[in-house]
Amino acid sequence: MALLDDGVIRAEGVGRRYGDTRAVQDIDLRVSRGEIVGLIGPNGSGKSTLINLISGTLKPDAGRLLLAGTDMARAPAHRLARGGVARTFQLVRVVGDMTALENVMAGLTARSDRAWNGQARDEARALLARVGRGAKGDVPAAEQAGEHDREHDRHGDRVQQRPPDPEDGPAVAEA
């Protein structure tokens, strides 16, 4: 399945209510392959709700959410993660006894059927290099915790998951 030119992720008229409160209303959004998008707004404006809808943590009350043209509004979060859509949180937890490289490998292998092997190690090294941490891959994560916090404060979270490979076919399917 080829990824669509009009967006890998699309939201069309998406809405979510909590009782009588409209947390998100009539949202239209398109995110293209490789594009980085910022979502800005005041507290209570629905940013987290929208991210939770896109990542499958919440289900929309209205509208459609599409991943590479496939409706993902009712897909479970683990299927979306395997398709390359995942939510990150501000408080990142790492396994301190593992190296930074091993922590990244754990994330890579957790979201797919990929084995913990040389290919995962190479991809993890490339991701660490992409965010300027390549030289720290073999250092235990616990020794880097303070460094990461300082860098995160200065630069923000720059790690983006690899987009799904179009050759893998649809990322989501009916449950």
C-alpha cells in the first residue's frame, strides 16, 4: 500500500466529549511522511486529548482518523504503535542497568516482531546519532539521566519513530 500524498496521518472532523464538555471539536489535520508538527495551545485546550485520540489511547466520538488511508479510529493502541504511531510522555523512564543503546533497542523491538539482533542494534545506533547521542550509546542509561534532562530542557524531544514501511501493507486492521 503506497502512503497517500495528502498525509500519512489524517484527522477529519475529529471530536471527543466528556459528558457535556467538548474536549476536541471538529479537528482537521494532515501530517505528511517525515513532517514534524507542533501542537500549541493553552492548558485545557485539548492538545493531550487529540494526541491520545491519534495514538489510540482514546476513541473519537466524531470524525475519522486515518493512517496511510486506513481508518484507525477504533484500532487498539498496540496496532497503531506497530504502524509507527505512538505517544511519548514528558517523563521518560529508562532501564538504568541497560545502556542507552539497549534502551533504544528495547523500544524498537517492543513495537514490532523485530528480533533483538544486529539489525535492531544498527537502527538504534542510527537513532542515537540522529539526536546527538551516538557517542553515549554504550554508557549505562542511569549515568546519563541528568544529561538527558538538561538536553531535553534545551532542545525538546527530537526522537521520532520511524514511519511505517509502505511495503509492510496496512498498519491497522479491524479487531
